[in-house]
Amino acid sequence: WFVKASCHAPPATVALIAACLWTGRTSGLSMGVEMPDLFGTVVPKAQPINDARFHALIVAGLARVAAKIGRGTLADRMGRSTRALDKVFNGSVPDAKALFDALLVDPSALDETFAAYGFQIVPTDVDPSDEAALLADGADLHAKHMRLVAKGTPTPRDEANLADAARPVVRGYAAIVARQNRRAA
């Protein structure tokens, strides 16, 4: 049955079936008794972080963006000099405006920092008009995630790649929610 379904079913349906078969959960398929959740879904409560960890998280996000677009480009788009950016990489904490300017360069620039506090921010001005592409990207993301789960414990590099694939999908769905919130207001 699974082979037949995988040939004719949409990717998201195949992903659901495969996830249920892999985890032993059957709630999505009406195949019998509900199995216990094999993967922890409890998210620990966010705690304050110390200054060193805060700085390390800021640097991690800025370095990730700088690796994509270049250190000089990041500094220019933030309205800072490369020397000022180098000071951040070497230990100084940037002012709040510089951090918010980094968000304008790349909305994910502070993801690591916000995540440490239990938050995630996404832009609300993303155009979700190509919802077919969003659905395809979402299905692809689910498939990547399932492959990671199937192979065992993901490495930090695996999780970083998954996070990179998830960011545009999360932004797309957040834009749909923001669009609906504006309509309801």
C-alpha cells in the first residue's frame, strides 16, 4: 500500500505516511491504536543568558549573514564600517540600532539570539502570493526533516542546513498569518 501511495499521492501525503510508519504513530492515518510520541516535544522554558553567551549568539548570526553576503556588504548595509563590525566580532556588543539594522539586511540575522530567549521573529511584509511554491518548499522541508530523523541523531551541521531551508517557509506562512490579521483588524 505504501509503495502504491507514494507513486500517486502528493509529497506531503507520502511524508505523513512515512513519518507515521517511522515513528509508529498512527493518529494521522486512522490505522489503529495511538502509539506514544517517540520524540520529545516539550520545549524548555527560556532562561536569561549571560553576557558572554549573548555576545556569542549575536556574533553567530552576524557571521552567518556575513558568510552569505560578505563582511563588507553586511557592514555597509548596516550603515557601519567594517572596523565597527570587526569590533563586534572581537568582543564588543553593538548598540540596539545596529542590531535592528542587521535585521533589515537579513531578517534571520538575530535568529540565534531570539531563540535563546524563546522567541522567533519573522517579517510580516513577505509576499505569500506564490502559495504553490510555498507548499512545495514546505513539502521539501518536511522530506528533509524526515530524512534527518530516519538517519538518527542529526549533526549540528544537519540542523543548520534544515534551519536554512525552514527560514523562508516560516516567513511565508508568517506572512499569510499577518495578512489575515490585517484583514481581521
